[in-house]
Amino acid sequence: MSEAGLQPAPTEGPRGTAAETSPVRDVRSYRRVPWSRIGLPAVLLVLCFAFGTMNPNFWSVTNLTNVSRQISILALISIGQTFAILSAGIDLSVGSLLALVSVVTAQQMLHFGLWGGILAGVMAGALIGLVNGFLIAKAKLPAFIATLGMLIAARGVALTLSGGMPVVGLPHEFLYLGAGKIGPVPVPAVIAALAFLAAHVMLSRTRFGRYVYAMGSNEEAAILSGINVVKYKVLVYVVSGIFAGIAGVVLTSRVISGQPTLGEVQELYSIAAVVIGGAKITGGVGSIGQTLMGVLVLGVLANGLNLIQVSSYVQNIVIGGIIILAVYIDLARERRR
Amino acid sequence: MSVEPNRHVVEMRQIVKRFPGVLALNCVDLNVRAGEVHVLLGENGAGKSTLIKVLSGVYAPDSGEVIFEGHPVRIRNPHDAQRLGVSTIYQEFNLVPEMSVAENIFLGREPMLSQRLGIVDRGRLLRQAHEVLAAFDLHVDARATVKRLGVAQQQMVEIAKALSLKAKVIVMDEPTAVLTAHEIDRLFKTIRDLKAHGTAVIYISHRLEEVKLIGDRATILRDGAVIGTVAIAGTPISELIRMMVGRDLKDKFPKLRVEPGDEVLRVEKLWRKGVLHDICFRLRRGEILGVAGLVGSKRTEMARAVFGADKVDGGEVFVRGRGSQIKSPSHAVRAGLALVPEDRKRQGILASMSVKQNLTLSMLSRFSHKGMLRLKRERKVAGEYASLLRISVPSLERWAMYLSGGNQQKVVIAKWLGTEAEVFLFDEPTRGIDVGAKVEVYQLMGELVKRGAAILMVSSELPEILGMSDRILVMREGRIAGEFSRQEATEEVILNCALGGAAFTTKSDAGGEQ
């Protein structure tokens, strides 16, 4: 068996499990190479080389550090969005949540110091997520409507709490979170990377993660399989709120003030990142790795277009087109099957 | 009758229709005369719906021909059928709920003020709708919004629509399943009016008493073949039943004899307003309890209520002697219940998840430690269940969507085998799967009861009920109408009980909703 080169024995499973005697062949045979595995990384590489050729600065350490810093906020809220979309829901409130968390973080930091502020900010995110979750899972509101209401209301709360003014005077140490570096890597990027890792483990290795997919794949079947769908749905939005909370704290550090106007339309970019990654907007299909790809494509596009001096107006057109194209390709592939 | 009585409007000759693994129609002949009510009889799966779907252009036959008013025709789609004059009224109506009756009747054929600008002549629309409704004395307001109408009136709208299309043949699929006795009377009056005008009606129903009342001739189908066409007036009901069923069941049902043990499930006075009334029964270890009844007799609702999937208004469910308020399926699973739902696609299979993930979904607690999954162990156990049930699949990582119906059903059943479940509620466990897979499901049921589990099996297939059950409950209109031991049960006895004795059975108005 160890001399794999001599005997290709295609019927042998990779592991000698109980499946040996069964008609189930334990072979991971993928008939097609999924778009999610090869397609998007390829697109990303092509984009990088194209931008790198047009402007060699693209590959400079400064620029790459910049890109990673710029996309870390989008990355964090897209992680939460992935949970929501996988469970066949959506979380439109994450953009406004950035503003609300920012104001809460800054105000509480002035009262309770650095850690008190950070904790309060993340808690605010979790709390809003909890409210979303109850509205969706218990009151059975469509996720779109519940979080749309929250999108508007959370912005209102942020403006009310702050009186529409930035909250300033934050401690100097707080700057580290947004502007600091660990080696060459910006701290926000490290936080985003850790968050991706944690979310990946949650989605692929925990019961909760499995149930997220199950709810999105077929909610009724999930219920009839004995899954407490109400509980796990609430949890999905709490998780999304927590990631938005972390993003809000990091963003507050980057602007070193509480800003009630932060994060506008970010919720839409997070949805875009998730679907560009290849998740189905109707739930059940997608992964955290795919979302990471979607975030990177959006981030590299924005950065590269800037470097080759495409106006921000035209950038919007390009990015909008890319979103539509990516989903169209996915659908076209599905239809051909 | 004003028309020549023996003229055939439709002749279907030697129709053959195959589906993967099933010969649904095997050289079927059907002749329908103008002005007659022609009843199609047969058990579920006998081929009735396939036959009318061929006639109405939903399915293309593999071979055979259709002669319409003496001319061979090709019906390639529902539109062709409509143009010829064949209208079908399915159990689920094809109406736009938000639109008015008149708009529905003439949907897509509205009288226009200006063809070019697409402006509908609302006055004429209403007038024409009114004329159609009045001609057959259908008591429906042409201006009413369809969603505000009751089921019976919506059915009238469907009939009016068929009439406005100048239908010469109207197919009605179980038209009385959702009607009250009074509404049925009115429907029958309308059908008699249709006959008088020379319209043929192809009528599908399981209610034989009703068939006796309204039908002229009946064609009986069994296993996709015609058993015979008879004049209803000269044929007793018992003969019709014999023609529908009579077949050898012995080998199809590998029944294990297991000595029943102690009680594991007791259901007491379960009720849900307008749906379930006073449901009481017991189930012992080693027992298979069959639940028979007509479509709409609320068997599925009963199983779902026991499982906590639907809210109930009263009653108690005791599992293993412990009285527990089962409020949700997750409570039910913890109490030791398992449900294999009726509609595999919508309620059973998680199509975009792998076979492995489907298999282990209800038993994840076995492979998790503080919420973390042990994937290797999960893989191993999933492989074991897959081979135990001979689920043939190239890889356990494959999406469940790509499995055959039989394999999907095995997955839906297998996912309970590794749980604590001891009471299995099987709702139509062999619907839509081939004979081979059926036998495997029956064998598995045998294994389960041998292990000391108990099974409640809801089924519309009487042979299955008779072949597998130790005891049989018959439901009618949300109540338990009778209980029979394996020895005393025959198809006749059960059908009779399901129909409500020899009498006409649709007295209750409570059965109105669906």
C-alpha cells in the first residue's frame, strides 16, 4: 500500500475505513474543479499581475501593507455577513453598526478607560445582533426587513448618542489597534486574519457551524431533524454583531474618534464580498475561505484602480460590474449542470 | 341528451410512459364519450395522474396516440391541450389570488380596447365573465378577489375558466377532496349541467360512493395498466375495489414477527382545532402501527403533532412512560422520537449538504466535545451507516441532491439510526421510490422493531399498510375512525372505514381546510 507509485489502485480509499466492504467508495472525486477553489484565486492573481504591470508600486511593501489595512474592516464585517447569508438570512445592519459601535466605544472609553471602551463597543455589537436575532428567529420577521430597520435605527442611535458630533479625546495607546504593526503586518490585518481563522473553525468544525449550513440548506428539514433553529438563528446574528463590533472598534482606532457617520454602504460591500466569493444568497452554500477571496478581490480592485489612476467615479462602475459578472458566472455554471 | 351518446371525444390508444426505473403507463387505452362522466379509478401510483398529464400535455408519451374528435393529434404542451379543448382542474388551483374572478377567467385572453396599447376593456371583461358564470349557474361574483373566495368557489372559477376556453373535456383531479357535503352537491349539479351540454368530464376520485353517484363509466388502472372499463351503474362497489387492488402481496413485504414489549408511546386526547380531534393511541416496543386514511384525513398532521412540529390545542404525549409536553421537534428528538417526513425534497433532504452531513445531522452530539466536531469519527460512522443501508454513492462528500430518490430516502431514515430514537414516525416511507428500495426500507423497519423500537407508519398505499402493520388505525377527517388487528384487516374493511361506512361521508364542515 505504501508503494503508491507502483500500484495506482483507484478503488482504495485514502484511509482504510469501514467503507471498504461497502458499495461506498471513499474517494473524493470532484468531477469539476469548483469555481470557488480555482476560479477566484486565478482571477485574483490575474488582477495582481495586471495592476503590478501597469504600476510596479503595486507590489511595494508599503502598498501591500496599505491594502491589508484597508480591507481589514470589510473583512471583519464580511465574516459576520457570511454566517448570516449561509443561514439563508442577511444582515443589512452591519454598516450602521460600525458607526454605533464607534460612538459607544469612544464615549465609554472616556468614562471607563481603554479596555472598558473596547469591551463596551463589542458588547454593543453583540446586543444589536441579539435584537436582530430575536426579530428574525422569534418574531419571524424576514431578515431583510428586520436588519433594514436596524440599519436605519442604529444610525439614528449613533447620531443621537453623539449629538451628530465626533467623540474625541481618546487615549493615545488606542492608536495601536488601528495604526500599529506586528513586524511588517498592520494590527488590523492581524485581527482580521485571526477572525478569519476563528470563523473558519466555527463554520467547519463546530456543531453550530454545521447547523448554520443546515438552516440555510433546508430550514424545514433542519427543524424536523431536531435542531433548535430559533436558538442557532439568534446566535448567527449575535456572531455577526460581534464581528461588526470588533470591526467598529478597530475603525474607531483608525480615525481615533467616535464617528456617527462611519460605515455607510459597507453592509452592501460585505454582501458583495460574500457573493463574489461564491456563496448562494439563498443560503447553505459558501465558506469563510470563499468570503476571504471575495474580500481580497474587492480590496485589490479598489487599490489597483487607484494606483492606475482610475477616478473613483469610474471605480464604482467597475466594481458594480464585477459583482454582477461574478454572480452571473456562478449561475451560468449552475445552469449548465 | 342532445348529443349522440356514443361519440368519442377523446381516444387514447396504447399510451406508454416510462420514468427512470418505472413503467408508469403500459399500453393504456382510454375512450371518453361526449357528455359522460368518465371516472379513473386506481390506487396511488396506479398511473391515473400520469395518464391525465399525458392528456393535458404535461408529459409527452413515449409511444401511443391520442385521437381527438376523430383526428389524431399531438399534444406537446398544456397550451396545445387547451387549444384542443382539454382543460384540467388540479387539486392545487392555477389562479392568481390577488386578481379578480373575471381577470382570472380571461387571464392572457383579456378583451382589449386597444390591442396596440395593451389596454384592457374592463367593461367587456366583466360582462363576458358574468355570461360564462351565469350560463352554468355558478354562484360567484365576477368582481370578487380570488383570494377572498372559499375553496369551492375557487373551483367554480376554474370551471368557468375551462368553459370560457370552450373545453370539450374537463379533467377534475379529486375535486371533492376539499369540499363540504353541501358544496359537493353544488359541484355535482354543475357537472350534470356540463353533461347536458355535451362536455365530457374525466373524474378522478377515491371516494367510491361519490363515484357511484356522479359517474357513468369507469376505467380502472393498476400498476400502469388498464384492468377494464365498466359501466358504473351495473358494477357493485365491491367489484370496483377488487379490480383496483387484488394482487399478490406476499413477497413484497418481508414482515418480521416480533413479540410486542412494553409501551413506549402513548398519545392521549391530542387535538388541534379544526384539524385533529381526540386522537388517542398506544404503541408498544416491537410493534408497527399502520395509519391508513384518505387524502385529507389528516394523517400527516397527526404524525407532525405527535412530533411537536405543529402546535396542538390539547392532549398529551407520553414517551417511555414519561409524560412530556412535546413543544418542538428538538424536544421530540430528545424524548426519543424520530420523524421521517412525507415530503422528502422539502422536509427531509438537505440538498446542498453532503451525504455524510445529512447522515449525521441528528446525531452530531455523538461526535462533538464542547461543540467541536470530531470529523474523522463522523466520517467513519457515516460510512458505517451508508454501508449498513447499502446507500450507493460514489463519495460521502457528494451533495445529497445528486442521489436517487430511493437513496435519498435511505439517507433520511439512516440519520435517525444513530440517535437515541426508539419511536419512529414514518410518513409515507416508500413514496416515489422503486420496488427494490421499498423492500430495503421494509427490511430496515423489521430490523428496528427487532431491536425494540416501535414504528408508526402513515401510508396511502393500502398493500403496504396491510403487509407491514401489526395493528392498523384508520383516520377520517382528523379522527381515528377505527382500529384493526393484522388478522381482521383487509383492503375492503379499511377502505370502508376510511370512507365512513357505506354512507356518503362528507358531512362534516370541519374538513374544509387543507
